[in-house]
Amino acid sequence: MSRTTPSTTTTDNHYTLYTMQFLQDILHYPFLQYAVLASVLASAACGVLGSYVVARRSSFMVGAISHSLLGGIGLARFAAVVLGIASITPMAGAIAAAVIAAIAITVFSANKSAREDTLLSAIWTSGVAIGVCFITAIPGYAEDLNSYLFGNILLTTKTNLKMMLVLDILILPLAWLFHTRFLALCFNEETLTLRGISVFRIGLLLNLLTGLAIVLLSQVVGTVMVLALMILPAAAAYRLRSTLPSIMLLAALFCLISCLVGIYLSYSFDWPASAVIILVSTLIFIIAAAVSALRNASRRRHAPEL
């Protein structure tokens, strides 16, 4: 008969108390409610666009666009603080940078004027360089840089939520309307050509939506770790499902779980929310990969011999 040690019982009681306190605080503190709502809004875009990105094997593009956001954010802050143009918000600058980067990637990739990896590296590094230049030109601004680089979902505001909702309203209906064409773009571009549909235009639309989704996710984990949050939930879902709609739903669920667990651990134990969210996403991916490997091994073991 197993016996529970006092230390184990005490630890379990502590975790139970932390969990109960967290659930009670969600009902009383608006900033926790905002964080949960931000998780839901981000997960919807993550599940849909992340699945397309993994299907196209274009994760490097996500990294390039996400790091280019820093250029737009730096320019927006410079315009607001130094030039006095307060109407240009950091999110507006990030959206502009994402749109410019998505258009540049689509145009140059279509023209084959440069190798894609070279182009993405240039956008990746130049976006960061532009952002650093503008940010260092703002006296005393360097201390506030971490909020954009690494984010903090617990600092989500009503304004952030409104912008995230607008982005979701723009992204999700368009993804649904053009799903069949996006599916062809991911797996068989020739189908679009044979039907007389412009591959360039469909690719541009998908890249633009991906850029907007990156902006949305950057509100959760910052510009540095967007790549992981966009890719890992979808990659985990691909290990467990075979149809794209089911992959999207599962990826959104994985992203939501990562965000909620990250909020709980960050609030209860004062851990960095963005880092915890990414670590939970990584753990989910490892578990999904292990389950997939075991399932495939079981199928091979029970497969009839020829």
C-alpha cells in the first residue's frame, strides 16, 4: 500500500491553492481577463495561419517578418516621441512593417531576382537594424524595449484587445473564403495555374494574412518568439491529424493551452509569461511527436507481412 510523504502532500496542497487562487483572481482582476481574451484571439489566428505556414514549409518567412516588425515599432515610437505624431502607435508601425515585408517577399520570390534564403535573411536583419537605429535615437527609450521584443500577455490592454479583434475579423473570414486556393498553393500550385488563377496574387494574400497574424501573436510573446508560437502548435497538430481543417482546430487548441498555462505559471510563480508559453508549446510538440512515433511503430508492428 503506497504512502504519501508529508512533503509531497504539502506541495500538492500548495499547487491546489495556487490554482484556486488563480481561478478566483480571474473573476476579479481585469488584466487577467484581458490576458485570457488575448489568448483566445491569438489562438484562432495561430491555428489557421500556422497550419498554412507549416504546410508550405515557410517558417523562415515567419522569422523574417516577425523580426522586421521591430523596424516598424521603432519608427512608430520615434514618430510619437521625437516628432510628436502620437497617432502612429507601435501596433500600427508593426502592421505597416509586416505588410511591407510580406509584399517584398512575395514580389522578389516571384521574380526570382534573389535567392529566397538571401532575401529573407536581408529582411530579417535589416528590420532589426532599422528598429535599433530609431529606438536608440529616442532618449531613455531603451528600457522599454523588452516589452516589444519579448512581450507580456499580462500587460494586455483594452486597446490591444480591440486591435487583435479587428485583425482576427480580417484574417479569419478571408482565410475561410480562400481556403481552397490556399490549400492548392500549399500542396499543388499547378492546380491554380490550370484554373487560370494567379499564383502570385494568392501567394501575396496568404503572405499578407500571415504577416497580420504575426502582428497579432507579437502582442502575446513579443517579436522575438513569434516564430515558435506560430510554428510549434501547428507542427504538433500535424503529427496527430491528417486533414488541414482538423489540424487547424487542434493547433488553435494547443496554442490556447500554451497561453493559458503560461498565464497561470507567470501569475502564480512570477515567471516570464512569454518564455513559459513557448516552453509549454515545445513540450506539447515533443509529446505529439512521441505519440506519433509510437503510433507509427504500432502500425508497422501490426501490418500484415507481404
